[in-house]
Amino acid sequence: MDNFEIKLPLFEGPFDLLLFFIERDELNIYDIPIAKITQEFLEYLHNLEVMNIEVASEFVMVAATLMKIKARMLLPKPITNNGNNDPRNELVNALLEYQKYQGVLEAWAAIEAVELQKEPRGNAQADWKQVATTYSLALDLNKVDLFQLLRVYEKVLDRYVESSNKPVHTIIPYPYSVAGQKDYLRNKLKTQKNITFQQLITEHPLKISVIFNFLAILELLQLEEITLVLEAGYNNFIISAINTAVISN
């Protein structure tokens, strides 16, 4: 049986990936479905990790920004007169600015392609002097001794060590998702009338689990499946089901 091979396109930057999703699905850039875009962005990064491709820090930063925007959109929005409180505005402005510069770069790339077709006249002496200036060596084309070669070799080794010590960014998949934690809370409310947030933290003390549980609570609150009641104590509240028929679905 032939092996099934997946070819994953590589993008130069995170904004290229976001614009690809927007153009592919013909989305309105001013009204981005942030939940859908975030899910596809994280799936792309996960596939890169599976294929042992290093993920650049810019992708990690944009992934964190998308999750932050998603969380802010789930929170109740304050009523303002100017109507500019959409958490997506900063991302939309950045994407529009990036699109503008991408158009300029495409024009420059066309000019560069034309210039590359022209063959410059060579000058071995000038090229050799340029190399000598770059590496701070008094090299002469006819007088290259062992000491000068060793100095060049030393600089090459230094650059190799420097490139080998660059930080490697790794994305660790966690066994949590917002959808999964919503189902977890629904099932828990089938057997318990009330759940405190402190109880959830005690049962799952990891920071990442607390974040996913909190996002799941916000979505259930937005779906009007649960209600929250503040309780005495620091940052604690009671979670109750509004409609048992909804929770059982």
C-alpha cells in the first residue's frame, strides 16, 4: 500500500497565513470570524510541529494574540458612543497595513527579477578586497599564508557556534480544548446542582486547564446555558445550570 503524503504550504510570516485563510474563504477582513481563524491557525502550527518544522516566534506571538482577542470577544462589551471597542480592530489594521506593503514588495520583486537577468562585469581583485574588508583581514590574492587561513576558519567556526545556540521554539499540545471543557462542565452539572470555580481549580490546578475552563465558562454563559453567582472569597463564583434540558444535550 502506498504511503499517504501530506504537503503543507509554508508561509513566510503569520500575517501571510492569516491573509491566506481570509482570501481562501472569501471572508470580510473587517468582520473576521476570530474563533474559526484561531482554530485553523493553531491547527497549522500543530501540523508544522508534527512535521518537525521549527515554528518561528512570530507565529507563536500571533497565536497568543488571536486567543487573547477570542477571550476578549467572549467578555461582555462596555457600551460606548464611538463604537470602536471591537477587540479585532488592532489586528485588522495590522493586516491592512501588511497588505499595503506586500503590494509594494511584489512590485520591487518584479524589478529585481529584471535586474537579475543582467550579468555584471566581473572584477576578481575588487571582489577579493571586499572579502578582506568584510573579515578585517589584510589579504593579498598572491600572498595567502596559513595564519590568515586559520583566522578565516576561526570566524567560520564562531558563526557556526552562534547559529547552533539560537533558541528553538516548541509548541506543546495540551489535552484540552474549549469544546471539550464545555462538555466536561455540562456533564458535571448533570450530577451537581452547583460548581464553584475554586472547585474546578482544585480538581485541575494546571494553569492551562484553568484557562480552558474559564474560556468554556464564558462560552456557556454567552449561550445562556449557565448562570454565575458571586461568592464570598477572592475570585470565586458559583456556576449553575439555567436549563437542565440544554445541559443534557
